Amino acid sequence: RALVYDPPPTDPLHVGAVRVLEANWTGTSTVPSRGLYPHQWSWDSAFIAIGLRHLSPLRAQTELETLLAAQWDDGRIPHIVFNPSVPLDAYFPSPDFWRSSTAGRAAGAPRTVQTSGIVQPPVHALAVWLVHRADPGLSHARGFLARMYPRLAAWHRYLLHRRDLGGAGLASVVHPWEQGMDNSPCWDAPLARVTPAPARSFRRADLDHGAAEDRPTDLDYGRYVRLAADYRDAEYRDGGGEFAVEDPAFNALLIASEHALAAIAHELGATGTARHARAERLTRVLRERLWDQAAGVFRCRDVRGGGLVPERSVSGLVPLLLPGLPRETVAALVDTAYGPHFGLGSGTRLPPSYDLLGEAFDPHRYWRGPAWFNTAWLLERGLRTHGELARADALREAFLDVAGTSGYAEYVDPFTGEACGATGFGWTAALTLDLLH
Ligand code: 9WN
């Protein structure tokens, strides 16, 4: 395990990853990308902290502390914490769109910092636990776990109560940006019901930095804006929106984080058994609600439309991460990942974000086909958890190779590894460091 006082690394892959994390560090947190995403993002920071712990456990703790300091009183952790020194037009939607300090007042948005009002996948308790383990002495000395625990517990409480919109115990996302895979074909049907905001009513900043054909369309953006504006105008009250989806990756990360929270509770002197039991119960609910045995994949459930979405997304493979999955479910998921729909071991270098055989597949358009490094990291971890060591090793090798040759890209063509979107991307660099250790 590398600590700050280890000799400087000489491996170019390691050196390059460190350089990206240095360049993206603001002093209190790390931006996903200097140009495209110049603020702090929630699940990015969790993945970034997981890598940063190998470089500087203190910085990794600070990353998570900065994010959790922006938590709302109702428990939600906002998906963006805005940097006040960045010009308003550098990213859309900016703080004047979200208006957290006024529209979010009833939900307890912080007064001192501007945030968005939606959330992202709950990778945080897992990140806090892994960061703690990188340097338990420093963590104890700084009271890191004791300070983070009540915030993480409130976060999970928010998701499991206020966001149980389907009534079965799982959390729903109320916006595609919340699940993190913005333009996944899984959202096409539930989004089709949403009337887009007129294109002239907003200005996209992402097109200043990324190729239009790699990004979501204007029509997608119109719907993203409408959903977010409606939520804001309802003062971020939960339960009324047009879009509500139970997503397998979002819930699997919540369950993995609930296991991590149990470990944190145990470290702080409690037993943690109630939390482990809850995680096991949620694993069963996840299977009852979202598992499709015939397809060998977890599906999204459109809570407003009432059914499972008939698309295969990498999101439906992420539950492989869960230790409590029955052996036959694990076997079916591995078959799916290594079969024709995702092509691992026989055509794709990294897991594509969407079904290679799906009608909407596009190897370059964001979450409609390209491979992303955070999901590759989660699958690598899942394979390892379930004893698929040779496959985990091969995926790790491919991850490291493609991360280096793509310049730590945001996402890549799943067949060729060609870089798409931004380069020098935070979680790609951070998770590279994690896999190198
Ligand atoms: C909206 C920051 C984020 C990631 C998401 C990714 C993208 C934002 C955008 O960038 O979303 O949150 O503007 O496209 O889809 O997963 O967290 O890296």
C-alpha cells in the first residue's frame, strides 16, 4: 500500500494517473474534468476517493468530507456541489437553475454552499470504509468514521424511505442524472412521457467541450431540464414527479454501501448485524423486483408505467457486486457479461454500457454503448467477490491498458478502446490507481 512517504512511483501508468488527480484537485475536492465538469460530483467523488486513498489518505478523507458537508437536512447528498469561483456559464444547469438555497429551503439545503437538488448513486459508505482502511490510524486520529457515520446513516434513511416510490423497499431515481447513466436506452420509454422544455429556454455548456455525436441529444436535454425544473418548483418534495425508476445499479450500490455501513458501525463499537440483515433483505427484494431469469440480467422497473424495461444495460450486471447473491444468479450474470450481449472475452475490451445487440446501441454515444471505467471497476470487483479470479484478472489488465492508452478517458469505444468524451477524467485515473495497488 502506497502512502505519501513511499518512494515516488516510476510506472508511467501510475505517474499519469497521479498527474490527472493533481490537475483536477481544487484544494478541497477533485473535479471529474477541468473543462466539462468543473464542480464536485457526488458519485465521482466517491470513486475518486477510493483511488486517492493510495496517494494521500488525508486528501481522500477530505474529498468525502467536502461532499458530505453539503448534505441536506432531509439526508440527501446532492449530485453537484458548486464551486463558487467557477463562472456560472461554465456548466449547465448552474446554481441559478437549481436555486438550492431558496427552492431547497424546506428540504434543508445548506445555506453556505450552492448545490443541485437531485442525487447520484450511493457509493459513499463503501468509499468511506475503503478510505478508512487505507490508514486506520489517521482515520481514528481525525475521528473520520465517527463524523461520517451519522451523515451516511441519514443518507441511506432518505433513500430507503423518501425514495421508496414503488412501495417494495427499493429506492427510485426521479431523474436520469440521478442514476448517473444519463442517456441510457433504459430511460427512453419512461422519458417519452415527459414534455421537453423548449430548446431555446436553456443553453447547453457541454457542447463547448464534447463532440455532439458523443453526447446526449437536444431532445434528451429538453426532458432533463423539464424534470429537474418540475422537481425544483415542487421545492424538491418527493413523490409527485412524472419519472420514477427502480434501477439495479443504484440499488446494488446502496446495498453494498449498507454492508459497508455495517462494518463502520462495528468499527465504532456497535454490532452492525441489523445493517447486514437489512442489506441481505434488500438483496432478496432486488431479485424479486428486478431479476429477469430468462434474460440473465437485472432490469429497470418503470414505477410510473408499471413494468420492467425490456433493455439490457450494464446497470443490470452491477449487482454482481453483492456478496449475498445466490450462486445461480451469479452464474447467469457472468454468462450474460461473457455472452453476445456484452461480448466480454470475445469482442469487447471493457463492458459496454448497453446491449451490443440492442436496437439503440451506439459505440460512441455516452451511455448508449461506450464502456466506462467505473462500471468496469465494479464488475471486476464483483467477479473477484464471487471467485472468478481469472476473469477478474483479465478485466483488470484490459482496464489498465485502455485507461493508459486512452489518456484516462471519460469513456471509450468498447471494441477498440478509442477515447471518447473528455480525457484526464477523475474516476478513470483514480480507479487506475486502485487497480494498480
Ligand atoms: C450530469 C460527472 C457526471 C457523471 C455522470 C455522467 C455525467 C452529468 C452531465 O457527468 O453527467 O450529472 O452533465 O452529463 O453521466 O455519470 O457523474 O462526471
